[in-house]
Amino acid sequence: MAHASATPARGPARRLLPALAGLALLAAATGCGGAAEPVSGPTSTGATGASAPTNPSTGPSQGGGTTVDGRTVPAVAPGLGFPDGSKVDTVFGDPSSATVILTAPPPEQVLTHYRQTGPAAGYPVGTDTAGTLHLAGRGWTVAVITSSRDTTVTFARAQPAGTTAPPPQDDTEVALTGRDLGVTNLPFNFRFPPGSRLRDLSDTTAGARLTLVEPAPERVLAFYRDHLPRGFFDVTGDRTVDGTTTITFDKDDGEWTGTIEATDDLVTVTTVHHR
């Protein structure tokens, strides 16, 4: 299983992870299947895409595009915009689903804004736990996901009545979450290869350690070499010594570190939470 060392450079792309997670959660609920297209950089307040400029605190009255902090957001739930003083780091999406990453106001203030304005505008709270808020109403769903530094807000049009979501993929081809395998203490968006079976699980607030007995080690290594960079993990090492291949990674500027250690027979996965 020899493999050359490969360590991709760090970059700001990992800040998009909560945004992608928000899109995945909303897509599952709404059945929206179209790929989101990046929105162009800062624009004048007159170039709003789907609609004319509106008050960012209330959003468009009929749903559609709006402008906040000089950036065009192509899909915003009607009557539900952005907190006063919003500062935008990233925007992407299309008229059916859009995501905005806010660096201001502080995350808790953003949550408070949507907790108060959402129900009043016709969007009752679905869930409100661990810095994540979900609203749904008026043909839209809204996800607000906070981190220690910023907040990701995703708006998506609900699936029209009478339509059905595409059938799920075969279970053997779907990456598994920690919840699927009963593992709690993992970095955000960490996944396991399709068909994973584990043993020897240790799962504490300091992190998790487990042994994967399926799939084969070669498939596990191939999965993580693809999944980790695409999931905005920083791969810090990939080397083979005396028949044991070790992939190391970190997440969120070192808040999490982890190791994938594979022999000819099995794979050990370790994650460590440093904060």
C-alpha cells in the first residue's frame, strides 16, 4: 500500500464547509438537486439579480434576490433578510438556493435575529440546538449554522407539492456519518467509507478511536485520500513505513487532529479534540 507523501496547502476554502453542510441539509429536506453556481464578486446595489434592492433586515417581499454588504444574494426567503450590520465573506447559489457566510455581527447575535424575526415572518423554528437553527415556512427552508468566528445562512425553496425526491443511492455507495455508526466525537463533516464496520470503539469528549474491519484497508485509504481534501480537512502527512500507511490531518486551524493508520488487515481511526 505504498503511497507518496502528499500535503495540500492550507487555504480559506475550509470556511465553506458549514455552507456546504447547510446546502446538504436543505437539499435533503427540499429535494433541490441543481448545482449551485458561484455568485460574482462585489456588485453595485443596483445589480441585484432576481429583484431590486431591498432592506437587508427584511429581505424581498416575494422571495428572490437581494443585496447585503454590496454583495448580491440570488435567493432569500420573502420577508426574511439579514441582521443590521451584516458583513459578507462569501456568497454562492442560484435563484432556488443560496448561501451566505457572515463575519459580522457575532454568531450569537445572528442566531438571535433569526429566532426573533423568523416566526414573526411566518417561519416557525424547526430545530434550535448547538448553534444551529432551522426554520421552515412559506415554501422556504432556512438553515443558520454558527462557528466560533462566523455564521452560515442558507435559504432554499421547498420542493413543490406533488413532486418526489430522486431515489437514494444504494446504501453500499453512500458515505456514512458518525451517527450511522454510533460515534459522536468527530470533526464536523467527518465521514466513513461506504459499508464500514467497526470494533473497539472509544468515544469521549477528547476524541474518538476505533478500528475499521470493513471495507478493505486499500479502499479505506482511497476513500480518505479523496474525502479529506474535499471535506476541507488539511492533510498533513501520508506515508508508508514497514507496511503501515499513516494519513494525518487537522481541521479548523488545529481544533481537531486525526490519524488514519492502515495495515494489511485493518484500519485504526483516531480523532483528537484540542479545545
